[in-house]
Amino acid sequence: MKNLFLLCFLPLIGMSAPSLQVDISNSNITPLNQQEIAVDNMKVSTTAAAGKGRLRWNAQTNSFMLVEFSKMNTSVVGRWNLSYDVGCDGSKLNSILHLEPNGVCKAADRYPCEWMMTQDQFIITHSNTLNPVYKGKITGSIMSGSFTSFGKVVGCWKAEKFN
């Protein structure tokens, strides 16, 4: 899907321009029903920031309509000092976490992962043999929460952003 652009009509979000380009070439696309798709990491021609939203198929115009769009929080992109504690007993281990704007990340410069933000959570998923999932909240330049392995809570974590 390299360099895919969609022409969208925007009657529902009150923009005056009749059409715009939406780049979904590096996006995660999830079908919601027969007419709508959810899109993470889309770029809209009216804004430089990446965002997430919903597109609805309009059979009358034979095109998609952008029905929801919100900018992604790009302040999380960058390097973070990650401390994690298996068992939450105070025995912390440290690692460097690199978050890229496209939702990809790397821990300790070698373990690939993916990150995303929902309305109320920051989530990091790894695809190694333990399948850890880190979930937490962001407050300024600090993230913290718990992590699971195979669905069971096994520890706590905290990350501070490098300046």
C-alpha cells in the first residue's frame, strides 16, 4: 500500500475545504463494519501531524468521508529511560526505549516493539517469547503503569523522557 492517497469529503468536521488528501500508506487499518474503517497513523493534507480517525464509505460519491480525526500525541516520540520491576518488589532493571512517530519502537536497541495511545492509556507490545504488554498513563515527561505476560500482571514500570 505504498503511497496510497484517498480523496475525502469533509462535511462532518466543519472544514471549509471540499476535499483533502489522506495518506494511509503507513497506517494500521481496522474494519469497523461494512461502511467504516478505523485508521491509526494517517496523515491529512491540512495538518502536518499524524492522527487517528474513522473513514466512512459514501456510495453516492464513490469516496470516503473523514468522520473523525484527532492528532496523535507526538510528544511521546523520542528516547525514554525505562525502569521495570518484575513482581513490583523494588528490584528494578533499566533499559532505553526508542519511540518512533509511526508507532514502532525498540527496547535496549535490539528488541522490536509497537506502541499506541488510546484515549486514556499508553500501550507498548512486544512480540518476543514472553509477549509482554506494557500499559500505563502519561503525565508530562513520565509514563508509568503495569506490564503483563500472557495476560497475567507480572510487574510495574516507569519511563522518563530524555531531553
